Amino acid sequence: MSGQEKSQAKREQRIAKEASKSKRGVKVKSIQCVPFGEEVRTGETVRESLKASIPFVRGKFRPDSLQIATLETEADSFQLVIPWSGKIALAHEFVAIEQGCLPESVGLKRSIAGSWGFGTWIDGTGQSDSDLPRATENAGAKLSEGVEWNWEWGNYKSKLRWGLQMIPLGESVYLFMAKTASKGVFGWKAGLDWFVDRRQAFREFLDTVSMAGANETRFLFPAYSMLVLEPMRQVNLERASVAETIGADQDE
């Protein structure tokens, strides 16, 4: 068993433990690991970590594997997607398919205030002053509560560019996606209940929305979760082009 496989096995145990203590009834259905690009060697990890320790020099962790956990509640299921760079787990994502009419894409991006801010809501064209972003902003913290804007490992800090994005898949179905760092105070924690709560908060918000839109499927931010969408048979994506898009727009 490689070092990465051992680390992934430990992470799988943490996911299972967190699910066993879930107050929202989250259960683990399956967990699999999928190779993603060229294998990251120890020398590369050490080199990039050293770069990150030098002021004004940026290191870069390149993912080479995705750990995908399918989780269930009484009502439905969702996926937890963890990118790995060698033995290091990077900022993770959640993705779920929701029932409801979302007029257009809407997302929460990192604001000028960075980790001190609450993010900025934007629509499918990147604007923050249209009807839907204004409505999400007016809904308050219940939609964005607990969104993390930094991922850290040793001397390395990654500034996450986005926290939430919701994408229409037609008139009555949409994707709910989140990107975050660990939710644990002592050790790594995915935030399974946190994601369930954010989904519920957005459902309740969407029930109050009465806006016309084209329901166009438009992703606002590149996401590793995009790679699991085609197997979910909801979005037809070419794996190579998606991987290229993600790699070209990584978090800083």
C-alpha cells in the first residue's frame, strides 16, 4: 500500500466516524479513489512546500487522485469529492442534485475582504447587482454560514476562490456545489451536516423566489466535482476538457 493509499484509508475512517455521529442522518454508501493525472512524487511535494515557506514565492500542489464518497440521508444522496496531491488532501468539495426551479446560476465568490469577509454573490454572467444575487445577499448569513475561504497545510495557504455555486440543469433540477476546508477544530472534518444544512437553507430560500430565467446550465467556477457529474448522468462533460479547465484555474 502506497503512502497516498494509507492516507486515503485514514481519511475514509474519518468520514465514516463523522457520518456515525451525524445529527442529520448522513450515512456512507460508498467511497472510491480515482487516479487524476500524473502521480505526484515526494520530491515534488517537498519542493512546493519549501517554495511556500519563502516570502512572496508561491508553491503549488498538483492533484493526482480524487477520493469520492457517496453519502445518503433519508431523503436523497450527495457526493464528497477530495482532491489529493500525493499524501496531502486538498480543499474538498460537495455536490448534490436538487429538485427546484433555479432561474439562473448563482454563486458565492471570495470577496475583496478575503477570509475576513462573507463572500460576494454573483449571477451567471459574474454580475453582483442583478436580481438573484441581490436576493441571496438579502437572505443573510443562513445561506453562507460556515463557508471557509482559506485552506492551510504546514506553511502553505490556499485562498479559495469560491464557496458555493448553484447551477440549473433545466426547469426543475439544479446542482448545489460547495468548496471548503476542514470543519474540525481538532483534526480533519468534512462538514457533512454543514452541507446538509446549507442545502436546506437554499431550498427554503428558493421557495420564496419568483423570477423568470432561461435555466441555462452555466458553471461559474471550475470544480473537481465536475468530473463526477457525467457518471451521475446529469451533465454531459468531456473529461479531458473539464480537467484542463480545472487545472488552468486553481486556487491561489
